[in-house]
Amino acid sequence: MLVKRIFYYLIGLSIGSVGVYFFWQKKNATFDYGMDARTLKTIRIRDRVYSDEAKNAMKKFDIDSLKIATILHNGDVDFGESKPRQKPCPEYFITGKKELEKISLLVKRCDSTATIEKIIVK
């Protein structure tokens, strides 16, 4: 009797898990609960503006907007070097991961825009 209940439970759990997986996959749901993930998401959803210094660095080091977008999607926010409580626009220091780990961004996040102030290549 108990074995039968466990069997039915596991079948239901499996079907439900597969259904939820496909449902979330089609909705492009994200779970941005960590500090880095929330910060990067709030920067990504704003209009992106590049300072003249950032544009010059992009030309000099052959960095395109796709690389910037990749860093803003899965980069690492260094809160020690950032100024998250600065008014009116907080500044964040973001470093890329893996093949983009030598590229860092200084981003100023305002109400409607995120300005890439500096691009630092090590």
C-alpha cells in the first residue's frame, strides 16, 4: 500500500516538474534574487548610454556592444569599489567573467539611463 502511494507520488512529481520546466522556459522567467543579479538587471533594463571616454576605449580595444551586454548579463559587481548609495546616481564597478575577465566597467545607474562611464582593460 505504501509503495503504491510513493509510486503515484513520484509519477505526479515527475509530470509536474517537466510541465513547470517547459512553462518557465517559454516565459523566459528569471530569478534575480542575489545582489549581483538584481543590480545587473536594473542596469540592463535602462537605456544604455556610453560616455566619450567609454566610446574611445571601445574603439581602442575593439570592444563591441555585445561584449558589454554579456558583461552586464553575467558579470560580477564589486561592491567594495562601487558607490551604491551615491545620490542621485549610484556607480557600480562590474568585471566580466571567463574570457571577458580582463574587462571592467564603471556604470552610473540613474532613473532612466545606465551610463557606461569607463571601460578598463587590464
